Amino acid sequence: MQQRQIGPFNVSALALGCMSLSYAYGVPPAPEHGERVLLSALDAGVTMFDTAALYGFGANETLVGRVLKAHRSRITLASKGGMAGVDLAGDGKLVRVIDGRPEAIRRDCEASLRRLGTDVIDLYYLHRWDKKVPVEDSVGELSRLVERGHVRAIGLSEVSAATVRKAHAVHPIAAVQTEYSLWTRNPEIAVLDTCKEIGAAFVAFSPVARGFLTGKLRDVKALDAKDIRHGMPRFEPANYAGNLKLLPAYEAVAHEAGCTPAQLALAWLLHKAPHIAPLFGTTSLEHLAENLAAADIRLSPATLAKVESLINQQTVVGNRYSEQSNREVDTEVF
């Protein structure tokens, strides 16, 4: 498989996002199935695995840590803190809280280390910038985690170019992780160039547009009641109906290129720049193999231009996040 450089780590060009094995898109699969997905990815050459304290309120880190512990020397392990499940009411019920105070980041990291069953996390992200706390303070604590040997490199998620620069002035930023795909092009405004300038990798999550670019999600009303896409404007039935109109032409390009729609989306990202590393998630062994095969696909400049003209910020209907979620991120918008 192609490789990508993320900080000091040389990793597989396609990384596995483990979130959906425990959280987000309806009822997660049984842990035994999650184990099969993780080990199949490892056997297929994936060396970068991404999780977070938030995912399943720790359950995802526990799963990843248990399954991959015996293979720890073969992988680069990424996790995130600063957004986690917190028992605010003291009744044992965890709620999602963004907390970028140094003491909270330190607590999150220590808990992640325990759940992952490791002495050190290779790449540790600030999952969200807590806008009540100067980013320099949060990154300062991440830097201290590196000094203590708990973390090898640090990253940021869903931040603007200006915030990346502020953070990088405190401690070298190895990676910025933000949503990026044909239908979410915001990183092209400034963050991609900033990452290239400072030598940081750009890790693109939701590279197949949360399933849209697979061409297989036709009826959003059929999604599980707990699926997080219900809260995303682009997946509201009226908006999604408009977005579905983009698929026939896109699928035709994939057919011409000799690949599936999902593979086209991933291959497009791999062709964009060498510092871009797509991070995909799946609960399906079939889709895992399909996605990994995208690393071998070569696209012509004409094909790249064609798909970019078909699906972009002008043609997609609806915002990517709700108003509340938009307030929680720091990314540039068109």
C-alpha cells in the first residue's frame, strides 16, 4: 500500500477510523465483529488506527486496545481528548462535554492510556478546541504530555488555519484532522495549505461523505433512530433528495474509471496531495477490502477535474453540521 508521513510516523496511506465499531451510525456491531474488522485491516496492511475518548464513551478505545495490544509494535495508534463523556449529574450517566482545560486534557489522556492498555499514544489530538480556553493553554498541556512520555506527537481537529498557526507556535503540530471529501471542501480554503507549510499531515475524516459517496445510501428515513446523520442538514430528507440527483453522473465517472463510487472518493483524496491521509471507517469486511483497493487506483487529471465539477460546495445541498455543531468547530466556511 502507499504510505503517508504523519509527524515521525510512516503509515499506510489509508487509515482506519474505528468510531463506527462502537458508536455513531446506529446500533454498533458486536465486539467480536469489531475485532474481525480490526484484525482484517491489520492483515491487509493498515498501520494507522484512529479512536477517541468520546467514541462509545470509552468503549471504542477499550475495544481497539484489547484487540491490537498484541500487535502494538506494528501500528501507529491515534486517539483524542478534550471532548469526552462526563458524569455531570453524579448519577452515572455520561454526557458529551468539550473541556480544553489542561487538567481535563491530562485526565482524558490518562484514562485513554488505561483503556488502550498502552504506555504511550503515538498521535494525540485535541478533539475540539474549547473556545473558552486559549488554544495555547490546551496545546501547552499536550506538549507536557509529550515531555512526560505519554504521547509521541500531537494534533488538532476541526480547526482553522489561524488556530493551527497559534498551536504550532507552542508545539509542533503533526496532524490536523478535519472532514474532507468531494462534498465537504472547506479545508481547501486555507487549512490544507497551512498544513503543507508547517509540515503537518492533513487527516481527512468522512472521506466518502458519511456514506453518500458510496451510492448505497438512498433512503435516509431508513437510518437507525440513533444514527447521528439524522442531526446533519445534508441528510434531512428534502436536502438529501437534492443531493441524490448528483449521484448518477458521479457513478458514471466511477464506472468509466473502473472503480466503485467509494473507491473514486478515496482515490480522489489520495491524488490531491502527498500530505493528505484519508481516514475511513466501516463495519463491513466487504467494504474494508473495497476501500483499501482504492490505494491502487490511478485517476487521470481529466477524471479528477470532472468529479470536482460534479460534487462541490456549490452543488451540494445543506450544511454539513447543525447550528449547534457549527458553533463547536473552528473550521473556515465558504
